[in-house]
Amino acid sequence: MSALEPLARQVLQVGGCSPLSADSAGADDDDPARRYQIAVALQICLDRSPGFVTDHLRRLLLELAPEISSLKIKLGSLEHAVGELEATRFAPTTRLRGQSRWYFGGLHYYGNQIGPGNTYRVGNPEGTGSLYSLQDALTLTYDIQLNFDSSFSGKDLLRIRLRAGDGAYSGLRGNLVTPMSRLDGVTPFCSPGSQQRGDCRNNILSLDKIYYRLPLGPAFTLTFGPRLGQKDMLAIWPSLYGTSERILSAFDYAGAVGAYSDVKGGGLGLSWRQPGRKSHYWVASAVYVAAGAPTGIPSEGGLLTDASRGATTLQLGFVGQGWAMVGAYTFNQAGARQDEIITPLSAQTWPTWAPGLNGAVQSFGISGYWDPTKASDWVPVISAGWGFNQNNYSLSGPNAASPLLRAHC
């Protein structure tokens, strides 16, 4: 055994560290492998028990100074490499949550007003114009959503949602005869009007939403982003209907499709929840979202312009144990609506943002829900809502309502 071995064993024993292994025992002091092995054991001992200092330790450190110096250099390089790997790895606070739905079904009509080729005329409110074919074929479609949720502090949320579908021309997406039975999302960004014009596209993965949510203290939450919906910013959505499947999408808008128009675009919202309570608490929200937020021409879009197609919502509600009651007021600018949640009559009379048919819609809604028992999925929940819309039209100026619309109003 070399002279270095007994000294190292004595130092490790005094420091209360693990003894040297018997590997390479008997090697002389010039054996590089054994010297590095002793240096590693000594360095581990010093890291675990940094307080002890003896003459034997000083002698051993002097003897192994080259090896210990080399170890520190290699350890520094290793820590740097690990740091680079940590910086490029997928963040543990980022989650991918996917959802895929398939829809199989169709619509069937009967009655003396149902023709074999059409049930609705595309054109002006008098019903003149081209015929629109009845969509009563049996169809199979899909809808897929991919949510990327990230957090910087564990309390905030950055959400990016990608979406695709192939139901652009399905009767369950845009059939004008039964707007209340439309499915939501069997193809994104396709309204019944776009469907009529042939502007819809299938099987295209698109950015559906991107927004950031940040808590401001114990009671307030700020949400903003270039593409989000009214629903993403409110303190509460006062309906339990349609959280899984929205085949009757009109009922998912809390019974008040004007107050909860759920316009999608760029916006900002501030919500408040009464702090310090897990149940029986008040909530409030102030939300603004504009469908025309990305457009740079003020006469065609932008934020806070007459053509923004924006919706401003004020909400106040109370949440109890398994129930809630909420009131909301929304000022909808011309064009601020979702086509899939309103009837054809509402679509014809709702002011658009195009010149010649300007105006706004003031909407009020009282909605609530009641879950008799949270423990059972067999007991139905109850959601109810009442809404009132007041359409206002500009009757003078360059964007005055047309004489035809005035006659029908």
C-alpha cells in the first residue's frame, strides 16, 4: 500500500466520511488513477463536513493539490454544460392538453314549408335572392383542440390554443333552418354567412386563442391578449350547460346571447373575486374585446374605433354552494356577434359594421345555475337565463341605416 493511502484513510475517518474502497489497493503514490480516486473521496468529504481542519488534512491537500485543482475545473465545466441543458429543456410548467371530438349525425325535416331543395333564401330581409340547399345529409366530422398552458410563477397563465376541424359544410355547423342545434367548433372561424359564400375551409390547423392571465393581489385578475373571447376574461360563466358537448350551443350562452356575445379578438379584462371565501362570495368583471383589433384602418377596425366590432361587458354576480346568480350588461358595437348563436331574424336585424348599416346593440342578461348534488352525475343540473337586446341604428350621416331596414324595424 502506498504512503498516501494510510493518510487518506485517517483523514476520512476523522471527518466522518465513507472509507476508501479497496479498489487498486497497493498502488504506489504515482498511480494517477488511484490519486484521482483519493482526491474525489476527499472532495466529497470536504463538501459534506467542511468544518474539520487537521494537520493531516493540510498535508493531504498539499499532496493532492494538482488533482483537486483539476477536479474543480472539470466540475465547473460540467455545471456549465448542465446549465445549458436546463435552459433548453421543455419547461416543467408547460403542459399540452389535447381534446378530439367526432360528430356523427344529421338533421331531418318535415312539414309543408320544407322543400326538397331549399328552405331558406339567401339575400335581403324580404327573402328574395338565391336559394340555399337543405343540409340534411348524414355526416361524420371532427374537432380537435390543442392547448399549450405555460406559467412563469405558478400563479399566472399563458395559453395558446390550436384548433382544426372539417365540419365547415355540415348541417350541424351552419344550417340556417335550426340555428339552435349547431355544434360549436366542428370547424373554426366559419360562420353561416361564410359557409354560404364558400369561404370556409376544412382540415386547417389555426391559432384559435392566445392570451395571458395575471393575478393582481388576492382579489383581482388581469387577462389580456391579441386573440381571446369574452368568456376567457369574465370572473364567472353563469351556466353549467354545455361544458362538455355544445350541440345546443345557444343555451351555453347563459340564456342571453347578446349579453354574452363571446366576441373573439384582441382585448383586456379585469375580474374581481371577494377574497377570503371559498363559498358564498361576490364576483365582478369589466371586459372589452374587439374582433377588429388586428386591422390598422380606423374605418375598418382597430381598437376603440367605431368599426372595432367590439363588446364591452360589465358583470356582477354572487356564487353560493352549488349555485350562482349573475347579471350582465354588454354594449355590442355593430358587427360584434357570433353568427352561430343567433337566429336568422337576429342576424338580419343586428347592425353590421359595414357602411350603410351602422349601429349598436345594448344587451342585458340575468343568468344562473343550480347543481342539486355535486357528488352525482345522474342528477341533472339546472341552468337558466333571460336576456333583452335593444338594437340602435344610426338614422343620419354616412353610416345611416338603409331605408329597407328602417321599414322592417
